[in-house]
Amino acid sequence: MPGHDASDRFAHEAIIEPDPIARARTHALEIGADPISARVGAQVAVLAAASRALNIVEIGTGAGVSGLWLLHGAPRAVLTTIDKEPEHLAIARRAFADARIPPARARFITGRAADVLPRMNEASYDIVFVDADPEGVIEYVEHGLRLVRPGGLVLVPRVLADGAVADPVRRDRVTTAYRSLIQETQGSPAVIGALSIVGEGLLQLTTVDEDHG
């Protein structure tokens, strides 16, 4: 669809990425960390700002690009970011220092998310951002929905899997995991979800208040 392609290109070119995030992106690409796109980053920043987030959990630090976008939208928030790769965490630390993020606003945890998340306090966070190990995404989202406060957000980028999710022929584990996540959350009475197709896609989820509806 030519119109869609033109709109997608315009949206891509319209985003102005802050310099510290652009530098973090360069470092991410150098180590193969595959950062979120600026289009998804801008959406995440708006959601963080609109929710007035103060406590954020990030599953999958990478080189710090997504964390910087989250804090760009929520300048008073404290970010807890989890990654099993010490090299990624070290690079992210430098990116945060470059962006002049005060050390007290970023907590870096080295470890497997599956081991760390069960020890975190439930209903204590405004946003949980899930960007690690696609095959475990459903488990991470379940943890995220437990960790966020009522009305908090669970955000999952890359859910379109480069178009694979929309292709019924694709049955690999990553595609199946994302497809199942979208279908299960859209059909669940416990959450309200929206799927953005801008960039690599962003699934946005919030829990339903018991008095909702």
C-alpha cells in the first residue's frame, strides 16, 4: 500500500531523537543490542509522561535506548532495569551518565528476569516495559501485570515480529509467542489492550479496575 508506506516513512523522519538517545542507539547497534525504534521510543515517552510515572521496571536493558526514552517522558521517575548481560548494563550506565541521569534515578540489576521478577513487590510500579527473550514474553507480561499498580501500564515492543505475526504460515516459537500474547490479552476481561502498528509495533496493556464497566 503506497499510502501506508509514505505515512510510515513520514512518521519515521518526523521524530527528532534527543542527542544522548541517538548516541546510545549508535552504541547499541555496535554491540548488536537491537534498540527500539525512535517511533516506538516517542510513543513510550508520551505514555510515561501521560501516566506521570514515578516507578518503572524495564525487562531488557540493551544499551539503554528504551530506558532513556522512558525517562525522557518521566523525568522524575526511578527506573529499575534488568538484563542478564553485564556488558549491556555497563554500556547503558555510560549512556545514562552521558544523558546526565542522576544515579539515584536508575537501578541496574544483573540477572535473568525470570529469577528477579518474582522477588519484586506487586502493585508497586507505574510502568513495566517488556523487551527481552521473546519466547518468554507471556511469562514476563504476567509478571508485569502483577507488578503494576491499578491503572498502570505494561508495554511490549516488537510484537509484530517484522510482519511475521500477521502471516498465518509462520509458526516459529517467537512468532507464536507474540501472536498468542496479542490474542490472549485482547480476549481477556482482566485487561484493556491496544496494539500500535507504528514502527516495530507496541502492545499497550492496563489492568481493569474491579468496578470498571
